[in-house]
Amino acid sequence: MEAWRSRYLTTSQHLFSEPVVTCVNFLASFMDECKQECLVFQTHHWSEMRREDQSGELVVQLMTFQSLLTAIHSRIETSSVQILFLELTFVNPATATQSFLSGYSKSIFLPFTSSFSSKRTPRVSGSILGEHFNLPVDTGSTGIIIGAPLLPQIGEDEGSPGWEFLSSSRLLYIGRHVKLTVKFHGAKDSEATSVVPVLIVDESLHCPWYNPGADQGACPENEKEPTPNDINKITYMGVGFGRNTPDSGIPFGTPEYNPFLNIKRINGKKVNEEEFRIGYTVSTKGVRLGLTEKKTRGYAWVPLNKGATEDPRDWAPLTMSFKVNNKERFDGNALIDTGIPQMFIQAQPYGFSPNVTIKNDDPPPKFSKRVKPGTKLSFAFPSFDDGGIAGYYFKVGDKRFPSQPLYVAPDAVATGPFVNTGRNFLYGFSIAFDAIGGQFGFLCKLCE
């Protein structure tokens, strides 16, 4: 332990003036090398540590990684016991300001209809034309999709042609867009009203070979036949942004189709732009429509680039950096996607390494690739540079890690580095989208 203490104190001196992301990289590397000589407390032991605090034991209050370094210094210098390290997430508190939200006072909370779980997409209560629906909240797509038999009031010839393709499930929905009023039922009998085009689905196909950039709403011919999907059970809602990039082949992924960005009334009263800031937060408890200074306290904000259209609410995907095994850095886009439990990651245009091939329990295909268990992944938003605002680090397959995805799969669909975090990200962070100012917010749930 003396050797590790000496090396640590020598190597880490320069980090105290460095940005928090530099500290993350150093600590991740240091703890990985230290291995059995260092004691690693995962963040799910946070409540236990608070009990230790009451009994007089040492507790690290994780505000920034600089404060964590200070605590580790103290531990090493004053005792021969093992090193204490909290591993999960960080936010830069210097960015956690909501002054741009002063003056905004209107919002409504929509609780999820059941407890948040990795196993299912969270849902909120809503109604359309008097029909009740538990609507999934998918931040990885945009627009409401309802099977035609579920809204028999709508005529067969009503609306304009439209489609939606969900890449994770390879499902193609074909139908008509009809502008409808959607009511969301919130806590304490509150209600929000949105008006958006809804895709009324006349046909749904499982089309694994569909190319979003080339196939405009039709499953192309293939040696295999597409599998029909029962439209009597189709109820879906996408509330994401940045899905209509020029190469996406998603023409209907614009703000006008996003129900959370088109709120017209709250509790029967018309909303106005002086009181209601268009945007939302998502946590494991539910969704809050409308951003206020009070309800976003503690969030750290990442600026977004302008989107592909002239709509002032249209913003490009969240930018990020990631590293594999603390080595090469990749800069690209991120999608915090509540619609799936797994993670997709792409380091280069042609795939990802290291990975392994496994046999599927439910083919086709018969085999799939997975990122190798034990691979170390670290992420920073928007990057590992001085402007790093939030991030996290974990080992693939470590079930002690609260935000561990169901699995991590290499991807080769995007045109550059990309990560889809999956919904388990919400076990570490609550998130926010500011559609007026073009910002994405992070609230680290374990960095109190």
C-alpha cells in the first residue's frame, strides 16, 4: 500500500487545477491498476455511507471530482487503510444554474403509470377522442402512433400519408397523419392538452432490411417476406429531439410532431410563452412538462447545435465523447433513449471492437455481436475537454453498477461515433430538454 500511496501523491498533484473530466480519467485508470489493494464503493452503497457518517466514519461528499481527490489525499496521508472511491457519475456544479428560467412558473407533472423498470418503456396516462391510452414515453423517437382500430372515429380516407420506422425493433408503421387533440392526465387531477399530427396506422411490418435513408415508408422487396404486426395493439409515443438529421430518413421527426413541445393548455387555461418554457424533464418518477427555475434546480446544462429545420424548437442531437478501456477517444452524438433497455455503441463507421458473437435465443438472426464483458467504457457530455459537464464510467456486465444496460451491442448504422445509452441511464441521471434555449440538462441523482 505504501507504494500505491507514494505513486498516487506524486502523479495526482497536477490534477487539482484540472477540469473534472481529467480527474475522472485519472481516477478510473488509477483504480483499475490498483485493483485488490484499493476498496471500491459503488454508488448504490450511498445510503450505507450516510449511515456510516452518523456513526463518525469517513464519508466523501461527491460534489466534484476535485473534492473527491482532496478526500482521497486525506485518507492516504493519515491512514494505512484502503482507498475510498465512488464510481458512477459526475456533474460540473459550475454549470448548474437556472437563471435563464427565472420568470417561468407554469408546469405540470405526469407520473408514470407504474414503477420505472429496465424491463419496459415508462408510460403516462392520456386520452385521444375520448379513448384512454397509457402512452409510452420514448425519448428515442418522435411522434404518436396509434393503430387505426383503436380510433374508429377517424375515417379511412382522413389525413395525409405518413410512416414511422423504429430502428431498434425494425418495425415499420404505415398510415396517415391526422391532427388531433391529445390530453395528458397529471398528478392531482391536473391535465395538459397538446395538438399534434398523430400517425393512424393501417399497416405495420417487421422489416429488418429496411433502410431509413433510402426506403421512404415502404418495405422493399427481399428474398424473405416481412412479418405483419397486429395493429390492434399499437400505441406508441416518441418525444425525442434531433431525430430528423439529414441522413436519418425520418421526415416526420420534427418538433411539430412532438406532443410534449406542443402544449396548448394546462388545466383548461391557455399557456403563454411568458410563463411556460417549452421543454420537459424526465426522471424515474415521471415527466414534467414546462421548465421552471424551481423544478430544475441542480441541473447542469449542455448547449445543443441548431437542428435541420427552421423551427426554433428544432435542435441537433446531444454531443458526447467516449473512451474504450481508457484509450482512444471518440467524438460523436448521444441518444438518451428511454425506449430500450440495452446500449448501442459505435466507435467507427464500420463497427466496434472488442466484441464477441453470441447465439440468439429468439432468431433471426441466429447470432448477434455484443461488447465483451469487462470492457471499460467512459462517457463525457459534451466532451472530455474543459467544457465537460457530465459523464459516467462503468465496466460492461458489472451488475453492481446501477445504470448497467441490459447488454451493450456494437453498432454500424450511424455515419460516425455514436452511443444510445438506453433507459437505464435514468438510474444515474434525471434529464431535461430546453426546446427554447437549445440545452440538454443533467441532474446527477447520486452526487448530492
